[in-house]
Amino acid sequence: MDEQRLTAFFKDLHAHPEVSGSEFRTTGKLREALEEAGVRILPSGLQTGLVAEVGGLRPGRVIGLRCDIDALPVCEESGLAYASQNEGVMHACGHDFHASALLGAALLLKEREKELCGTVRLVFQPAEEYGNGAQAVIATGLTADVQEFYALHTYPPFPAGTLGIKEGPVMAAPDAFHIRIRGKGCHGAQPHKGISPVPAAAALTLALQSATGLVVDPFSPAVVTVTHLAAGNTWNVVPEAALIEGTVRTLREADRTALRGRIAAAASACAGAYGCTARFEWEAGSAAVVNDPVLCAAARDIALSMGFAVDRQEDTMSSEDFSDYLKSAPGVFIRVGTGGEYPNHHPRFTADPAALWPAAQFLARLAETRGREK
Ligand code: NI
């Protein structure tokens, strides 16, 4: 494997994106490249995505390197020569870059397998964007003995050659709430004969704007956003029910629990004040991604020794199911500078291919160095 071949592999993946759960071609291409190099692919039963392994010949730690491989339902407008050939689907989050970087690392590690201490478990995870990809991988049991996890993610604010490494929480827990307010429908001209859920829904929407201020320390980031408000369908009928949905983003578990309780309380109080009832539903997402400080320091040292610039990544209230792996072992979610003017998920998002080969080398070195650790 060399830089030219890896770049060609990346461009091919970019041209053939597949959404969560449909990554069949992508999985096939990865499997082919890994098998050609003699990398062991472990039996997992996964429909898409795969888990491979290098090392295990000398004692050492079990290091997990994880990438995601799925694309988004976005119409690409990048103008790249290797733009998506799959209409309406695009690698707008750089998961093609992640998969290629991990493939490169796998092949580099394979070349040095005899000298490797410990085992490197390579996770090519499906369905990060819309699905339960991390949970599906974890359910295979193939990550149960991993002692440290690492993942890279493309990061437009930094140029190629810069890595973002920061200890502590770096991505949020993304929870959803669904509140159904029930009143009693009637004629719009006789509101006293029914109970309108509309004022209750309006009051609750406003009450939720103050939810964070009531329970979260202002120095702790938290978001409550109402994104969906619906009631009725015409002008002269009082509807029976109203629906309010939204998202809660937190970096700390205590804030997450406090906000859940506050929103549930506001829902029943606002509904009750207007003679309605509320049904509150909480849909928990993955936890916040929290980077281990000791492993961050180790990753930073390795990056600097390889000539990378290391910066602190910005916190974001978006989310990543990488946190599911961190329930069983510590790890680091690292941002890899890939330049470009547009953010992740934008139709004009691009990842600089110049960042790819160094990223593969970094992952290989990281796994090799950490595997030797006592
Ligand atoms: Ni992503």
C-alpha cells in the first residue's frame, strides 16, 4: 500500500457513497483490499461493516481503531472530478476518508505485524449517521476485550497536517423529546365546549426556552431546541391534541438527567394550567464523547513526534456514537484537519486527500505505540 493507491481507494469510495445500513459495496471494497493484504477479517455476522485484526503474535495491549463508513442523503455540489455517482447520496461527513485512513493503517500495520506488540482490532462501523452502527458492532462481542479506543474525524477548520486533540467532553449526548398534549376538540366558535391544546403547546414551547437556565450551570454547555410544533389542520376547529418535539444536547450526565426532569415537569405543568394532559416521551441517544486525558497526552506526543501540528478542537453539540465504545474502555476522538471552506454535512463539503496518507500513518503509529504500553 502506498499513498497513490490509498488516495485512489478514497476517491472511489467518495464516488460511490451508500447511506446507513446499505454500505454493501463499501464493505465489499474494504474486504477485498484487506483480504488481498492478508489481514484477518473476524466473523461478525454484520450485514454491512466489518471487524478485522492485526497482530496478536507478541504480548501487549488490545487497541481498537474505529472508523465509520456510511454516507448521507445529501445531493453533492462539490464539483469534484470524483463526485458522487449515486444521486442524492454523498460522503458529506468524510466517512470515506475515515474508512480509507483506517484501511491504510491496517495495511501498514500488517507489513509490520511480526514486530507488533499486542493486537489491533480494526472496526469499520456501519450506520453512524442514522442507525445503531456502534451498538451493532458492540453486540458482536468483538470489541469486548479492547483496552483503548481511537477514532479520527474529518475537521474542515484545520488544514491538512493539523490534528485536534482535546481531553474531556468533545461531543454531546443527543436526546430527543416528544410531548403529546391532549385536550378536547370542538367547534372553533364554541371553545368553552372543548379544551384547546393550542395555548398549552404555546406556553410549553416558551417555558422550554428557559429550561437550561433553571437547572444547568451557565459554565456547562447545554441546548434545548423545540424543532416541531403541530396542532390542528384548519381554522375553525379546536383540535384534540398538539405535538411538541425537540432535541436536548448535553456534555454532562447530570445536566442530561436534570433537563429530562425539567422538561417532563414543564410539560405536565403547562398542560395542567390549560386544562390539558401531557404525555412525555424521552428517546435517549448515545452518551457524550468524553476523551481520556492520559490517552490524549499520549496521542498528542505521537502526533507531535510525527510532525503534525496539534490544536485543541472546538467543542460541538453535535453527536457521535463513538461514545458507545467508551462505555467499556477509555479512548480518544481525534479531529483530523482536512481543510475546505464548507462544514461537515454541507453539499459542498470536501476532505483534502493530502491529509489521508499522514492520517493512516498516524493511526498505525498510535496503535503500534499504545500496543507496547504495559
Ligand atoms: Ni461524521
